[in-house]
Amino acid sequence: MPQYLEITQNTVFKRKPLQSSQLAADEMVAIPKGNKYVLQSYAYADAEGDFDGHIKFALGEAKDYIQGLTTWYVYEEHAQVLEDGKVVYPQDEQEDKLTLKITQNTILKRSPLPSNQLAAADTEPAKQGSTFELQSYAYANEDGEFNNHIKFALGDPQEFIRGLTTWYVYEQHAQVFYDRNQVYPPIAAAPARSNPPAPPATPKPPAPPAYSGPTIRLPGYGTVYLEQPIVFGGMFTWAEATKDGNRIPHSSRIVSNIIALARALEKPRKQLGRPFRITSWYRDPDSNRRVGGARYSMHLYGKAADIQIVGYSQRQAAKDLAWWPGGLGSYAGWIHLDTGPKRRWRL
């Protein structure tokens, strides 16, 4: 079954995965929305890493060669790869997201203090209506509350402020949403229509669990606890993704991939209703070589996990998870799930 590259908006094909401003005129060509090409092959990563948000592809028909050349790059948000009429790359992320919404003009801060006590470099204006995708948030830790501030870590590296992910905002100027539901500050109950004695004030919900123990520092994301869930309310921890802190991702892109996979794994975990034991998630190149991993293994980019499911055979798990949109493979004792293109093996 041939694969096709479909152009979803006006773009340029490039000879290198760089910004257009960094390329010579003969290294790129304008391509209109709607064009479709038969592919000989495509890739979004190699042994050196990903292609900085680009798809590398080889055209499959000579009539489509551009300047007599078959291999080009295209920005992955401007194109998609189709097989049998279905999109196989990029894969859509799950909709559930943790989001911060600014409800009035305010100041983001590096410390939970009044703005007049902070240096200009430790503040950043934020306009009413602005939204930010979050990796995590908290309104208290083991030492108490943050002086009526929300502490948050930005989840999208493109939204990092001066390269920094962790900031504070006054809690009366912002709201946190998960899957479009407001989770903080808590929404007060509607008042009763009659006038009975007023009920006790709604207590503040308990603080999120305070994490403890070893920590690791993630590129672009700051420090996290190994026992901390990768996504808010999730089942999978940074210890599982990093082999107890022994395999630290070397780029923020890999960290983002780990977070995306953690979100995606929540659905099969809930479906099967049994604990998932992660035997391998992110692998640095040395670790991948030691375990005999494939040269272009998805584990190298944080996009794959090998899983043992308690009380479930890998063959039965693979059958029940046939809907999985990415790679699914069955081995002696575990299954492999990844967020790459849809593939199946050893089932």
C-alpha cells in the first residue's frame, strides 16, 4: 500500500531541516496547499535525533522530483503522511491538557512575592485572556501555601519565558483547567434559593501530595521528583520514564515526547484496569546499544515504552489494544507501545 505526503497549508520544501531564513534560494521551493505526492519513504528522526520539527521524505515517482532531487524536508505542521486514506504521521495528541488561563492583566513572577519586591528580570506581564499549556501546577507544598500564588511549570518549550519554565501568578488573577474543567481555584457551590442558615464555608481542597525523595533536572523543564507523576493525575512517574533517574533526556524535545506518551498511555491503562510495569522507556544511545535496541528505536526519543501487564498475557493485551494509533509489538513477556506511525509486529 503506497504512502502519500499531503500538503495541508502553503509551505516550502527544503534541502535541510532549517528555518527558511537560513537557507539559500536554491535550497527550497514553494509548494501550495493541497498537493499530494507518492512517497518512497519518510522519517521524522534518525540516529542523531529528530529533524527539528520537520519530516524527511523521498519522493516515489520520478515525475515529482524537484530540481532532479528526490529527498527533501517539510515542516511537520504543514503536511501529513497518509496510508490507506488514514493519517499515520503526525499522530494527534490526546485532548486532555492542563492549562493556565489569565483572567485579568497581571504579572508572572519568579517568586511568590509582591511585584514591588522583585527585580524587573523576575517579572513578566501577562494579558487577560492569555493561556498557557502546563506541565504541572501547585498551590502549596510541605512548607505551606505560596502566599496566595499558584506555582506552575510551562509545558510547551516555545512558551518558556526567557528560557525559564517555572513561574508564579497571583491566584485571583488566573485559573487552572484540566480537560476543559476548572480544577483551581475550586468553583464554589451555587447558593441555595431559600434562606436557611448559611452552611459552613466550603473548605479549601487538600493540597496535592507533597513529593519527596530523589530529584532529577530535565532540560527546559527544571527539577522534578522521581516519584512525581509525569502528567497531572496520571499513573506514570519520572522514575519509570528515566530508569530511576539513570537515563536523563538530553533535550527538551525528548522530555516533551515523554510527556505526550505518558498522556497517551493513560487510556490503555484505564481500559485494561491492571497495573502497567514499565521495563524500558527512554534510552540514551549507550543504553540502547547495551540492550540491543534498533538503530532508530523510538526509545531514543522518549516515544516508546516496553510494558508488562500484571495478570495479562502480552498476546491478549495486544489484541485488546488493537486500536492503538502508533506502534504496537508483542514480545516474550512484554508489549511495546509507541507514538510513532501505526505499525504492528509479532502479534
